[in-house]
Amino acid sequence: MLGLSIITTYKSLIEIVHSEQCLHVLKSALKCLAALAEVTPFAKLECEVVSHIINTVKNLVYHNDYTIQISALTVLEVLLMGLEIPSENAEAFGISKECIPISSTNKNFINIWSTKKVNKDFLFDRAKNRSDKYDFEASWLILKIISNLEINLIQDNTICRKMKAPCALRIKSLQILTAMAIHFEFFLKDNLEKLTFVLKDSIHDGQLEVRLCGSKCIDACVYQISLFLQKNYNNDNICSFKCFWIRMLPIITHQMSREKESTAVKIALCDAISNIGAIIFESLPEPIRINILSFLSGLSCDSLEDVLVRATVVRALSVFVTFPTMRMNLVFIENTAELILRFAGEGNMIVRIKVIWSMGNVSDALLENISDNTTERISDEILWRLIQYSTEACNDCDKVRCNAVRTLGNLLRLLTESHFHRISDRTVIKSAISKLIDGIRASGTAKVKWNSCYAVGNLLQNEKIFLYSSRYKDLTWELSLFSALCHVIYNHPNYKVKINATAALIHIEKRAYFGEHYSNIWSALLEAIEQSNNLINFYEYNHRDQLQEQMCFLICHIIKLANLQDIIVLSRVLLNKLEVVKNTWTRVLRRLIPGSAAPLLSCSTYLNDLLILSSELSSEQKNAIILVMDAIPTSY
């Protein structure tokens, strides 16, 4: 009934739009159409609705009244904001159906509403004198948007004047262009050269609102270019996008260098630079790469520049830190870290969020280098400053804390033997670990807890933490940490938090590192498995399978680290949960592909070898091994 009501409403609105002569009523109908489209789940309705809306509205984008044009474009903008364009609507937007993958849900759909094509002669009349610049196989909508944004030269007797579309229409056209960026491959990929000219005009516009919309449009376009290239890597695409960037970079940097340009525009343009992506950045000529980094570094140090702009520039530099070639440049990493640390103590919360996010990127790059067995390391002085700043940031609001704990986990994993000898350094380390534990235990958003558990996973991969904790009594932390993880695994309602807490414990490589907490972790794990089968919150349903998989992997990990005495303890706890664990284990095995299931299958093999090879097993030990093996079957 709801679906029929919605379709009936659309038919009524479309009829009004099609036949109404009063501009005020027409404008109101278009606004209603946009509002309804914004909240309609079109995937659950017949696709003919969307195509009929487009074919009815598209003629109004050429209306003599520009306010009607804007209202019509608003409707199309809402439709474009969807994540995909079904093949049935491609033709209505002026896109060849061959360019759009056929939707599995709509491939047999027959359009019962007739569609009208835009008259190409009409388009040609609108675009005459520019035929050398346009390919008329392009979407009619992109042609119209580019036409709205172009600066036309009008001959008035002997005077040649520049003519622009009204400011509000230019703004709406840029918003449409931003929405088109979501469907980059179909609308913008083959129009990059034309885009360069209109985007240049937009960010040089005399109206601040137009410049801001133009800057945000550039950011959206380059972000989608980067995503597209990750999935469609080839030399032709790289060459095309590289040319686009070579043309755009001088325009962007020139506008950012203008003293009187607004902070919002500079921030949007800086975000655009940060979205260039590693593939394009590393394909640019070296002088251009150096110019980009030099420009950003200089701007970040300009004390006359707004602090929000400088923080955004530092954030952009921290993105470049993660690119393969720049990640190996330790001097660049240290310089970026120094720039970040200059903002320590900044009062503006937006700046603090950008700074700690940037610091997280630097720590990611350092960790990646260690994983690649790079011998060069960041200086101890900068490392300690980063740890201390991140530790202090854990006292901030949750938007800062979520990245502060992530950064701390990375940095603590970088610690080497030399970092544990001084009492003052051990104090810093213990304080940092305490902040991670607080992130798990204290009240806060699920994101803070999720990131804290992830950070602890990084911490636990550093064996030096365990070695020196047992050596120095001023560095004990295990009881608090393991208790916090057990509490989250069993009690926390958010399954993604549970998943990360479980995954963190899998990083512990030796039985000795669990210490006296071994059996407590096992008990909490079995209780959590039983609880996961009694789903209370339906919103967690999509994460339950992954949680149970992760818990089974942890069961396997704990068993493989167990000694014979441990097996007896494990079996006693397992006895009351035998059927629950067995059923869950079997379901997980059924879901996993053979390669992913290998660790679970090998667990039973390990126990079987233990049973066969150990010649002097007591009956209690044998029974314990058999009981555990019964809970983890190798077949289903």
C-alpha cells in the first residue's frame, strides 16, 4: 500500500510538472518531487518511475526562467546522489546503455512508460558556435551543465562583453557536477579537458559561494578519479588523469596563495590536493612532485595563514607520507612529524582532530616501514614527543581520542630494546598503555573502544613489551589489559568492538605472555560464544558471522599454545559449553572457504599429534585432549 501510494504521488507530481503553466506552482511541484525522491528507496520500486521523472524534468533545465532550471536540476541532483544508475535509466540521463552494467534485480524490466529523447537539433541550437568543443554522444546533462558554467562572449555592437549564467544557477550546476562525480566513469571521465576550463572559471569567480562550490567540486572529482584508477589501472587512464592534474595544480596552488581568499575555499582546495592518490602522484614528473611538497610545507609554516588552513595543509602532507616513495623518505616523515607537533596544545577542536589524524598517518607509515624490514628508524626524540602528545590527546573528546589511541598502538609497536632502560621512559610507556586500557574500559563511543582494541593488537605484537614487563615491576600492565579485553569480549553490545578485542589476543605468540590470565581469557571466550548465539540486537546480525569466526580462531590459537596441564584446565571449563562450541565451530567451518579454514582444521591435527606422540600421558590428560577434540570437529 505504501509503494502504491508513493507511485501514485509521483504520477500526480509528474503530471503537474508536465502540464503546469504557472511558474510558482511548477516550482513548488518540482520542490515536492525533489523532496519525495530524496527519501524514496527506488531499488524497491519499479525503475520506470525514475526514468519517467528524468524524461519529464529534463526539458525544464532549458526553461527560460532560471529559477525553474534550478528547481529541475535539484530533482536530477537528488537522483544522481544514488550509489548506482540502473541500466534502465541510463538512456534517460543521456548515457549509452552499453556503458552501464545491467542490474541483476532489474534486467528483465520492461518500461511501460514512454520516454522522450531530447531533440539533438535543439541541443545543437543551444550549443552552436561550440561544436568543435563538444562530442554530441556525451550525456545531454553534462553538456547543459558545462554550458551553464562557461563564460560566453557576447558581441554588443562594437563591445565584446563576458556573459555568465546567474550566480544561483552556476552554484546549482556545480552541485550537479559534484553529484555526477559519484558516477565519474559515465559522466566525467571523457570530459576532463572541458572540466578543467569550467572548474578554473569557477574557482576564479567573483562570488565566494561559486568559488566554494567549485573548490568542493574539484575535491569530489579528484577523489573519484583516485578511486576509479585503483580499480581501472592502465597506462591510458594514468596518462589522461596525469594531464588533468598537471593543468589543475597551478590553478589550485595559485588560488590557495591568494591572501584574500577565504579559509573555506583554501581548505577545500587543499583537500583536493590530498586526494591526488599515490598512483597519480608517483606518475607526475619529479619537479612537479617537489613543487607540491614545497608549496604545502611553506604554507604550513606561514604564521600569517589561518590556523585551520595550516592544519589542513599538514593533514595533506600526512597523506603523502603514506605513499610508497615518500614513506621510504625518512627525512620527509620526520619533517612532517615536526610540522604536526607544532600544533601541540592548539585550542581549536577541528585543528586538534586534523592534527591527531595526521599523526596517525605518520605512525602508519613508520609501522609499514618496520614491516618491510627497513633498518632506518625515526629519531628517538621525535618518537617520544609523538608518544607523549598522543597520550595527552587521549584525554580529549572522543573525536580526538579515537585517532589518539590508534596512533599510540602504532608507536608502542615501534619500541625497541633501547627504549626500556630508563625509568623515565618506562613511565611514559606505562602511561601510554594505561590510556589504551582506559579507551577500552571507560565510557565513550564504540569507535574509541574499537580503535583502542585495534591499537592493543598492535601493542601486543611487540614482544619487548612482555619481556620488559616481567623484568621491571614499574611496567606491569597485564592484569588491567587482559581484564578489560575479557570484559569487552563478553559484555560489550557492539560486535565490531568484540571482534577487535578478540583479534587483539590472537597476536600474543607465546603461552608465557598470557601468564595467569590464560584460563580467565578462555572462560570469557566460551561465555561470549554462547552469548553470540542469542542475538539481542538485530543491528549486530551482519557482524555475528565474523565475530564467531574470530572467536573460533582465538580458540584455535589458545589451544595450540597450551601445555598438557593447560589442556586439563581448558577441558574443565569447556565441559559445560561443549555443544555450544561444537555447533558454532561447525557452522563457521561450513561458511569458510578451504584456505581460510586451514587454521581451524590444523588445531585438531595438533591435538591428535599430542595424543599420539606423548608416551606418558595420564588418563586425565588423555580424556582432556579427547574432550577438546570433540568440541572442534574437522568435518561437518
